[in-house]
Amino acid sequence: MPLGFTRLVRAAMVGLVFAAVRAAAADAAGGNWETGPQLVQRLAQPVTLSWTNAPAVRALARLGETQQIAILLDRRIDPQQEITLAASDMPLGDLLDQTARQLGAGYCQFGPVAYIGPVATARKLRTLAALRLADVKRLGPERTRVLLQLRGLRWDDLAEPRHLIAALADEAGVELLGDERIPHDLWRGADLPPLSWIDRLTLLAAEFDLAFELDENGTRVRLAPMPERVAIARQYRIGGDAESLAARWADEVPEARVTAQAGEIRVEGLLEDHERIERRFRSTPTRRTTVTPGKDVYQFAVENAALDQVVAQLAQRLNLEVQWDRAAIDKTAAAIDQLISVRVKDATLDELLSAVFEGTGLTFERRDLNVSIFPTGGKNGSP
């Protein structure tokens, strides 16, 4: 998408902007986005810039290009709205947040995509995706593999979103219900970095204030109005005074529901609330939330993290020697940096590793502390 591209048709039709990302050299090989740990570092790096009456579509496109990030502007935010903002050594993540606020919008980092849209949607987006991920994890391995498949999301100028969502349904082999809720619209061309199937559908549906539900087999999808409130419920076991700690957590995440009973704290809130709690939990000496070895069992929890980084963390903490069969993996659709979510309790090392690789298209073989990782079909590309 040319950076000088301003308006395709009337403003109401211009809904989505993708900041085409290129390396500084801008070679002919195409765009490269920051993902995983590199993206986290990039969002924390200081940025200095000055915008004066800059149309949002141009400002965000230029920002995405220079910072190597994908930026998605919701169709409900006027792309021609002007931004006047000066930043001096401001972390990129804070700059995106301030930019969204000036546009009367909200910002959330949805994996490798910086989403800017209505405040209510931005608040709920990651939690909606996490809930659907939990649904997928309950399906069989074949459907899990399909629905967590990482692929880029691309379309040309004047594409119709109803057709885009229908194409996603065809890709996953699911029956699509409720697509009449999507009005006719025309979108700018876009080219987004790899996302799981459920994340791609979450993003597209959210542009129309819609979410989706999966049936128990993962073969039927129903589009429905986005709920007013979305929440994830989790139990946290506490070794000390649960009621006192719950009161402090309630102050930390005031919009979540926090209750305590019999040495446990129950939190119902957004994914971001749980992340805040987990960070607080890690500083609480009564419980560890990283890998905790007991009598040959482990506890581990991670949400939407890159697979290779999770494996690297486990290798470091458990003194594992890890070998990836890159030659065989490169012949498959499995990506080593695909996003995974894992939560295990009192698991053996093999059970922990099995949970990590479930639904990824990859598997492992362990001999003592030596772990080999290769495609599910077999080593060296052999079935």
C-alpha cells in the first residue's frame, strides 16, 4: 500500500490501514515485521517524532514503516482525522496509546498487530481471543492444528469483508453462520503478519462489533454480537491470608471480580487483569508462577507466547539441551514462533513438554535432559 494513499472512496468506506513494514534498507524481498521478543523490545524503545495536523492514515503508515510494526486502524475510526502530537524519547507502546487517545480510540497489542479502534473493542479484543483459544484447546488435535495455523492475512483494495470471512471459513473447513450480520463494506488493501486462524477471525469480526462461537466439534462458527462484558475466570491457590491478598488484588484490578475462599483467590476479568495479577503473583513469596519443580512434577503457565521463546525459557530453567530439526520443520507449515498458551499443574517433565507442543504440528523426543524437536509426522521429514 503506497504511503501516500489517502482516500479510496468516501470516508465511511475507508476502514483499515496497514502500516506496511519494511527494513530500513527496503529491499525488494518485501516487508518484515517485528514479532516475539523483538517486538516487545521495540515497543519499549524510545521514539522521537512530531506530527502537526497529520492525517491518521499517513501518520500511522509512516510510524509502522519506520518502526517495523503492523498497525491496524479499525474501520470505525476516521482515517483522515488529523493528529498533532510531539514525542521525545517516548516508548513506542506509550506513543501508540497516546495516538489512539487523540483519535478518541483505544489501543491494544494483539500479538504482532497494534490494533487501534473503539475503546470498548480494544479492551475486549485479547480476552475474546484467549477465550476462543481455550475453546480450541478442548478440541481434538486435528481441529486444534487447523484453527491455530499461523498464516498472514492479505487482501486487495476494495475487498469486501464478508468475502474475507467466508474465505477464512473455507480455509478451516467450518460452516459459517450469522454472516448476514456483516454489512456491505469496502476496505483498503492490507497485508498483516502471521496470526492464528482464530485471531484472524477475531480481528475481522471485531470491526463490526461481532465475536464468534465455535461448536463442540470445531466445525461450525456462529457470528454474534460482541458481549458487553467478557471475562476469564481463574483460581489462584494462596499459601497465606487469601482474604487480605484478595483485597490488595482488587485494588490492583478494580474492574475485575476478585473473591477469596478457603486459601484460594478467584479472579474474573480481562486477560490484561490476569497478566497484572501474574506479575504481582511472581513477587509474592508464597507461590511461584514460573516453572516450579516439586517431586518430579512442575507447574507452568504462559499465555500467547512464542513457542521458541517458551522452549528457550524452559531449557534455561531446567538445564535442558534442546535441538530443533530445522530442516524437517521448514518443510512443514509449523512455525517455531507460533503463539501458544499453556497451563499445567503437577505435571511430569514429559507431560509439561507435551502440553507445550500440543496443537503446534511439532513434537519432541527426550533422553534425560536432551530434547529433540521435530514435525509431528516424524524426524528429518520422514513419516
